[in-house]
Amino acid sequence: MSICSAAVLISGSGTNLQAFIDETASGKIDLELSVVLSNRPDAAGLERARKADISIECLRHQDYPERAQFDAALVETLDKYAPDLVILAGFMRVLTATFVDHFRGRILNIHPSLLPKFPGLDTHRRALDAGEKWHGSTVHFVTGELDGGPALIQGRVPVRPGDSMAELAARVLAVEHKIYPQAVRLFAAGRIQYRDGSAWLDGERLNEPLQYSNTIRG
């Protein structure tokens, strides 16, 4: 079985990217990070890619008058690397059908909430305002519905009395660094697939997302 190649798309600091860099370097994921692409040339995560000797691409979305044109350029650029998997790791652009249809079943995203709760932005504030006892993050396949694709794995964290948004966000980010590599490990091993609009694990439809545990092995 050939090694799974991945493109990682970022817009910011790239802490989830670093988790993938560390896990591939240690051999915990059988993955080749083929390229890191950003829509922001000043994204700090690009320096992480440089230090890890990963190819870098940058496409400024401001250079394209329409969203679909930007997505078409993304597709053209990524196709040069022929990725088996596209990992959205803090890529702050809503992707159109131009992109999603081209890579359907091969795009993963991580969202900072326990989907289907709180799709979209400001998830930590919304969780606090709603008085949630638990918050967390979800890895899911990307479809045309914003944050609505089939969920693969979730990591929960408690919402503590007096939590600030920053404190809660830091706790969620820590669990993201665990569940995202775990989901990619399962994908790279061929255990997770996207079929018929659903996620499948080991040949069975995944009706509920996996809950993060150190006992889930890739």
C-alpha cells in the first residue's frame, strides 16, 4: 500500500499543522505532507512548513474577483501535488462546489464545537452564552453544507465555572491536536472512507462520531 499524501491548508499560526508535522516525523502517522498552502503570505504556519522542509504555496484570495475563481486556482495548484487527502487546518475560507466536488470524500476539516452544535464562527462565546457544560471539537468530512459533513471523531472538554473564552479556547485547541491526527491516521490507513454521503469505519457506516480516547488505534 502506498503512503498517503496530504495537502494542508492554513490561514494562521498552524498549530494543528505542527501536530501533523510532529506525528509524521515520529512515525505515528504513515503520511507524506506534500504541500502546505495558505491564502495569507504572512501566515505563521508557513514558517513551520519551511522548517520541516515541506513545499509551500500561497494564493491570496484578494487577487481573485470571485470566490469560485479562487477555488479553481486552489484546485489547479493542489493538483500538481496529487494529494490523496486535503486537510483544512484553520483555513479561513468558505469553499465552493468548485473545490468540494473536485476533492469530494478526500477533504477533512476540524471545527471547534461539538457539531451539530454551533456551526460557523464564535463557537466558544456561543457555548459560554448557552451555558453548556461540555464543549469541544469535531473532525468531519467536508461537503457543500458549512460544517455539516459527516462527523468522524469528537473530543470533549468541560466548561468550567468562570471560564473565559481564551481559557476555553485553549482547552479545545489542546484536544484538537489529539483528535485531528487520530482521524487522519485512520484515513491514511484506509479505515475511514466517505461513501453515499456518510462516513464509514472499517466497512460499517459511522452513525455517531467516535469519541476521543487513547484506546482508539490507527
